[in-house]
Amino acid sequence: MRYAGEKKLNIWVAMALGILALFLLFVVYPLVLVLYKSVLSEDGNLSFAYFTKFFARKYYWSTLVNSFKVTIVSTVVAAVLGLAMAYVLRSVQIKGSKYLNILIVISYLSPPFIGAYAWIQLLGRNGFFTKILNSLFHIKLGGIYGFAGIVLVFSLQSFPLVYMYISGALKNLDNSLNEAAESLGCTAFQRVMQIIVPLVMLASSLLVFMRVFSDFGTPMLIGEGYKTFPVLIYSQFMGEVSTDDHFAAALCVIVIGITLVLFFLQRYLGSRFTYSMTALKPMVAEKCTGTRNILSHLFVYAVVLIAILPQITVIVTSFLATGGGTVYTGGFSLENYRNNNTAIFNTYLFGICAIAIVVVFGILISYLTVRKRSFLTGILDTVTMFPYIIPGSVLGISFLYAFNSK
């Protein structure tokens, strides 16, 4: 919308064009090259043979089925866990809830592959808990590897997203809705399922679904024989035995198509079912006694402990002294930090630089899309979401296609 006397081309339009040009160069252009490479045969002709190859062989398309299985189960578990945690912490006074909220956020911030690594330390074939269980029950557990392990890591990593989403929504939920439902005979479970779930669960679950579906690190570390689609893409592009750039590009196009469908579905549902509420009478956590109080505390503390356990494991493991680089001596040392100071420095350097760029561009883009709405900023709003919805491994491959000189 333009006001009287406002110039058609001003600093905000120029800024929107500049940001859009950057995203077209560094996001859209590499993705277009991936699409081009996927339909280009070895002799340079147009061909869909690589897509035919994927759907014709069970070894390939079964990885896509595996990804959907893992993603659906993990999303359901994360949604149920996040909903339960949000509702309990909002409706019952839990001691130390402020600190529990911080721990939940911390458990979400670390990359999923760190959780996978930590759970290998705990429940791998030679993991800490595995050894204890094998010793107590005289059994030999196979470890966390495979479908169950992937689901465990994804669920614990993703439920905080659902929790934060629903917890924020419950802040703005007028408690009179709950009271009215209770007066009509609805139980607590019915009130949750019929009032809270329809409002926020679908949108938050789709966010989890997109995040889990595109993750590469967790299945790579603990999947073993259970191969998922992102792992297949990596193995085709960076395989030790053989590689196929064109086939890898075709796989990238397939995953881009799936994530774009999920993204636009999430945007449609978000606009279709958006609600706005002012909590004149917000939900207030009640002080409970008896069995409900005990069970609520046990449930919340147990979930938070399990969720934060990978971070605790990584921190403790980082200080363990080793002999020969792999065998733990039983003592503690700072040697691991001395040996990896360059990697640590680079991690923080790149992270700080990325944060600075993200903050600057994030503020500018949000201002343009909210306060300077136009057809141009609408396109900018959509294009700037691509790096979030496109799997990181796919973006990395597309960058190599676009900017690698070799």
C-alpha cells in the first residue's frame, strides 16, 4: 500500500529488491541448478531416467518410506509429549517451573546429532546404561540403533518446539473457555482435545514434521541398517565407493518437492485457522495436593531429565581423560579442549558471524513483510523461508553445484 505523496521507488523498495536479489543468487539459483542437473543425462540431453531409477528400485524408494515412518511416529510422540508438558506446567504449580522451562529450551537448541551421539554413549552397545542393564539382568542388548533409536532422539529433540508453541498459546487462552466447557460436563481430557488441540497442535506438528523429515545427522549416526532418505542423498553424492551427481540431484528435487508441499500446507492451515484471543481471564496454575500433585511433578521432572540428559552426557564426556585418544582412563582433563581449540574457535566464529547476519536480515525482512506489504515483499517473505524448509544437506549440495570451481 502506498500513501499520497509516497514515491514508488524509495529506500524500502530498494532494500527489498536488494535482499531478494541476494536470496535469488544464493538460494534460488543453486536450487534451479539442482533441478537442471537432475533432468540432464550424461550426454547432455533431457532425461528423466534418474527419477525412473529411484522409483523402479525398492532399495531407493524404501528409504523415502522409512523417512515417512520415522517422521510420522516421531511427530506424534513429540506432539503428545509437548502437549502434555505444556498443559501440566500451565495448569499445575510445579516447583522450579521457571528453571524447567530454561532446561527444555536448552534441550531444543542443540543439534539433533549431538543427541544421537550422547544416546550412543548412554544406550549404545557399550553404553553406560546398556552395561548396567546387561550386568543386572544378564542379557546382551543390541543398543539404541535403528528405527527405535531414531524415533527416541527425534521425539526428545522435537517435543520442546511443540511445548513452546502450545505454552505460548495457552498464555493467551481465556480460562472462561475451560470453565464453560467444564460446566457443560467436559472432562479435563475432553477440554484439552476439543479446545486446545484444534487451535495449535496441527501447526506445531507440521513444523516438527518438516524438521524431522529433513534431518540427516541422527539417522546417519544411529540408523545403521535403517537408512532414511537424507542419508541416501549423502551416500549418492559423497559415497566412498561410487557417486552419482545426477542421481543425487534427482533425489534433492524429490525432497525439495516434499518439503515445499509441507511448507505451503502449513502456511495455508496457519492462515485458515489463525485465531486471536485476549486472555481477560488467563489460565492460572493451581496448587494441587495428593496424587495429582505427585504424578504431575514426577512426570514433568522425568521428561525434563531425559530431555536434558544428552547435554549433560556431552559436557561430562568432554572432560574425561583418554589414553591413546579413545580409551577412557577414569580421570578428568582439559586435554580435549586443548586438542580441539581450533575447531572450537572456528565454530564460535562462524556461529557469531551467522547470528549477526541473521539478526540484521531477519529484522529488515520482518519489517518489510509486516509494515511495507506489497507484492514484492510477499515474494520476499516466501523466498526467504526456503533456507529454513529445504534440508541443510540439499542446500549444501546445491551450493557445491553452483559455486564449486572443480
